[in-house]
Amino acid sequence: MRMLNQDEEADVEVTWEDQQKINSFSKLNAKYSDFELNYESKKQEKEYLDDLTEELELADEDDRIKYKIGEAFISISVEQAQQRIEKDKEILIQELEQIQNEMNSINEQMSQLKVHLYGKFGKAINLEKE
Amino acid sequence: MSETRQATDKPNSSAEAVLETNPRGIPKVQFVENVEEFISKSSAPVEVTLGKFQETVAKYKFMEINFLNRKKGLELKIPEISKTLTVVEYLVSKQDSDEPIETTFELNDTLWANATIKSTKTVNLWLGANVMLEYTLQEAKELLENKLDTNQNALKNVLEDLEFLREQVTTMEVNIARVYNWDVKRRRTLKTTSTV
């Protein structure tokens, strides 16, 4: 991402206020990418848990399941496994929601900054993702 | 800190004696409000100022690399602690039952063994530096929760610092671009006036 402003043609004075806006934009942009990665990996994990729930539907109720807790597999009943999965899933859903909210708010802030910065600097500034 | 030199040495009237820093003592760069004024106050030629600016950017980038490494370290450590914590929590939930815990654990890569564990009230925690200590489950849980908290806080700080560093680099890059462009324009005017 290039943030250099080319004063040469557009010849607009950059004020401290503008600079802070540029900084915020760059900060939000980086934050957004981080959230994106985080969101994807959490979503993936949730999908795994969904698959697992489906698989366990088919399991015999009296079966014991080797469930990974930490680094070791521990033999637990199907019911216990289902409880653990549900609990983990709930946490993930909450986290996903939170990340989604943050991403939305960042997006909003970024569009506001974009309006201001493009309005002032025009083509002299580039705020698009490469 | 050597990084502070740039900001304090700048011969600018608005430069304050007290250096602004973030909560962890990383100095803030100075924004060039008016290029012309800034350059004329400095006795050094434009090239020197630009060189100094670039040096500052390099210093911040160096710090950024350090912080990124720290971030990586913490991002490895935190899941490890929380994994251990889940096991301890599981043991806590089992501590009053007589039913033994059946596990399959890793002896080595691709080699797993079965073990039956009688319900336990204590665990040994690996503290690092070849030290292992026995804790009661409750103590182990508290210790791990504490550690998790500390590390999560540290990660939060590192992320904040990284943001701050990025801001400083952006400010400095804009400074460089503006001083450079100002210089190009000045040279052009000089040229046209001298040829006339």
C-alpha cells in the first residue's frame, strides 16, 4: 500500500489533521487485514465443528470417543463429546460475531476517511488495496 | 534511546524539549507542518534532512521487526497455555469421580500409547529451564489462568506498539515525500529564473 502523497502536481498542503487521518487510515487498513485472517481461520474451525456434530449424530450412544484435549486423546462418552463441541462452537460463534462487528466498524471509518482524503488530495493519494 | 535523537535535534521552533512517546516509551516523530519554514530553519542542505528522515524510518522499521518477532512468539505461546489450561480444567471436572481417565498419548512422533489415569488432585507443570513443579489442580489452574492473562496483555501491548510504529513510519514517509517534492519544485523555479 502506497501512501506517499505526490504534491508535485496537486500541490495541496498537508496539515497535521490530514496526516492524522492518513495515519488512521493506514492503521485501520492493517487492522482490517489482520481481522480478515483471523475471521477466516475461526470460520474454518467452526465448519470443522459443524462437520463433527453431524458425524456424531450417527455414532452409537454407548460408544466411547477418543477426544483430543490438549495434546492427548481422552476417552469420553458421545454425550460428553457433544457437550464439549457445543461449548466450543458457542465460543467461536461469539468470537466470529465480534470480529464481524469490528470489521464493519473499521470499514465504515475507512470509507469516511476515504471521502475526506480523496476529496482533498484527489489523484495525489492512493488508498486502494493492491 | 538513539531513536529519539532525530526528533529532538530537528531545528524547528515547534520542537518541544519534552519528547512525546507512547506508553512504552517509543518516541513519536515530528510532523513537518510547513516544509519551507522547516528547511530554512535548518542549516543543513535538503539532502541531509532527507537522509536523516530516511534514517529515522529505518530505525522504526528495525523496531517493527523486533516487535513482529515478539508477536509471533506470543501467538505461539498463548494457544499452548490455553491448551494446557483445558486439560487442567478437564482434570478438575474429573477430580471427584472414581472413574479412571483413559487416554491415548503421544510417546513420540507417530507413536501413541494408552494410559489409564486414576483421578488425581495434583499435576506437574513444566515451568521451563528444566524445572517441573507439582501443583494442586486448583493452583495449576490459577497459575495458568494468570499466565494466559499476562501473555494476552503483552500481546495487546505489542499490537498497540506495532500500530504506533506504523503511524510513525507513515508520518515520516509523508514528510519525506513532501520535503522531496518541495525541493524538486524549488529547483525547477531556480532553473527557470536563472535561464531567463
